[in-house]
Amino acid sequence: MSVTLQVPGEHAADRFGGKWLYGGSILLSSAVSLLTPVAARIRIVLLITLRVVAGLGEGVMLPASHALIARWSAPQLRSVVVLAIFVGTDAGIIVGTLLTGVLCDHAGWPSAFYAFGAVGCVWSVAWFFLCYDSPPSHPRISAAELEYWERAVGRDDLVERPRTPWRRILTSVPVWALAAAMFANNWTYFTLAVCLPLYMHDVLGFDMTRNGEFSAVPFVASLVMIPVAGTIVDWLRAPGRLSTTAVRKSFCAVGFTTGACLLVGMGYVGCDRTLAVAILFAVMACSIMPTMTTVVVNQLDLAPLHAGKIMGLTYTVANVAAIGAPLAVGGLTSGKSTRSEWQHVFFLAAAIDVVGAIVFVIFGSGERQSWAD
């Protein structure tokens, strides 16, 4: 359901700022998490309604975050800034996967919802007190720091809320190329994030606690690769080296194609637990290259003032993959969830990665567009 509010969320974030949209989304999701065990015991319809509400709230998160990043990061360092922020996603998956298995085994499944819901509520309160939409709106910023941001980002980019050139955005080839790359990225990501525990249990034979531990291992690759990738990308983009377009396309192509080859190899691993976990670790490490160097930062290259809108549009397309990947896994493994059935899952993800890479390399761009101002 997060697809539903991507476009309205992107418009509101760029027009009014991302502070309240982002913080409110986290608070809503946390409240839903706290209520989920009770709803599950009362009636299934109530549980489904709560999940729909949470999905609607989460639809504004990425557009809101990009509206904030556009005004709180210098253009030459945006890859590093975005990667530093989005590393929290994979850190959360690692902690959540590990703790969920332990909590379910020792305190029952409702404890996981209570624990994460409480943490989210506390975090939201801190966010509302500490976060501001832009440097000029911060009540405690010094004159020297404000002058730095005006010089680094540009006075207009900090304060302007321009009208949205929807026709130019919707007919922009680089925007749709980015959407295709984001679709491919999300297909692989959600195949692993949502369905990996099923593979670990059905094919590799891990129990719940071990399942949680080893399902988290591939996402450790993100914590290793993200700071390295971000530093290298912005170093290559420095004046006198490579263009932003060349860097984005190179990392996208190498990451997607290498990850696709590893996914094909994953289909022939068999039940060797050590080798399977090692290859999945490498797949996630490769996926960081297109994910964190291209698909979550290219919106800021194309049009910083409209980054939230472009993120909302491209992520709406990508969310189709977030829905389709688990459904495809369910359909392809509907028999006995055997290794041969999972082979088809990995082959499909590899093919989508290759197509995404080809589309972005041919049609993508890293330059500020003519309609961006």
C-alpha cells in the first residue's frame, strides 16, 4: 500500500518539507506494530486494515527523505551523505532479523512487534525535536554555518519551492531509465530481504534462531560496502576525473551484472550451507553498487529541487517489484520449496538485474536536467 501515497507524498515533501512527513510515517508504523498482536487475536480483518494503514504511511518516507537530503547536503558529497543515511536500512534489517528470531523462540512472536514498535515511538519523539526542513528553518544554526550551506547548496535551492514541471518529468528518458534500474534493484532486494528466511529454512534446513542469524549475514555486506562505495564514487566525481554520468553508469552496470552472475551460480550450489551463505553475502555486496551509488541518489543529480517528486515516481515503479518479487517466489516455490524451484527464483532475479543495467547504461544520466530549476 505504500505505492498509493508515493506521488502525493513526493509533492507534499518538496512543497512543505520532509520533517513532519518522515517522522509521522515512522510514528504511525510504530503504533501499528504495537497494535498488531492485539489485532491478530481479535480479527484478521482488523490486522489487514492496520497493515494497509502502515503501508499508506510508509509511502511518504523516501520522498520526504530526499526533500531533506537536497537541502542538507553539498552536491559534491551527496553520494556519501545518501549512503551514510541509507546504511540504516540494512543495519535495521540485520538487527531486526537477528532479534526477531531470538524473541520468537524465547518470548513469543508478539514480543518482536512490541519491541520494535516501542523503539520507533521513542525515536519519533527525538526526531520531531531535533530535525528541521532546511538550514534557514533551523532556530539554532549559526550565521557561519548558514552561510556555508548557502554557498555549498545555493541560496535558491535552500529556500525555493518551485512549481512541478510534471510534463517534463514524465517525459524525461533519464527519469524512466532510473525507474527501470530501481525496479531491478528492488526485485533482487525484496527477493532476499523477504524470502531469504524461507530459503534458509526449506532448503538449507536452519531452525528459527539460526535462520535469523544466517539470514542477516548477507546484509552485513551492506555495512562493509556502503562507506567504501560512497567514498570512491564521490572521489571519482571530483573535478578533473570522471563525469557523474560515467560514474553512475559504470557502478550500475558492474553491480547488476556481477550480482546476476552470482545469482545464477546460487542456483547450482545445492545444500552446502557455508557456500550458499557466502554467495548470498557476495550478491548483497554487489547489489550495493547500483543501489547506493545510483538508484537512491540519481534523483538528486537530475533535479535537486524536485528530488522528492522523482523519488516518489521512480519508487512507485520500484514498489511493483517489491510486490511482485515475493509473489513470484511464492508461485515458483509453490510445490515443495525445493532447490530446483529456488533455482528458478534466482534465475529470474538475475535476468531482471541484467535488463535493468542495460536500460540505465543506454538511457540514464547523471547531469542536472534543463527543467530542474
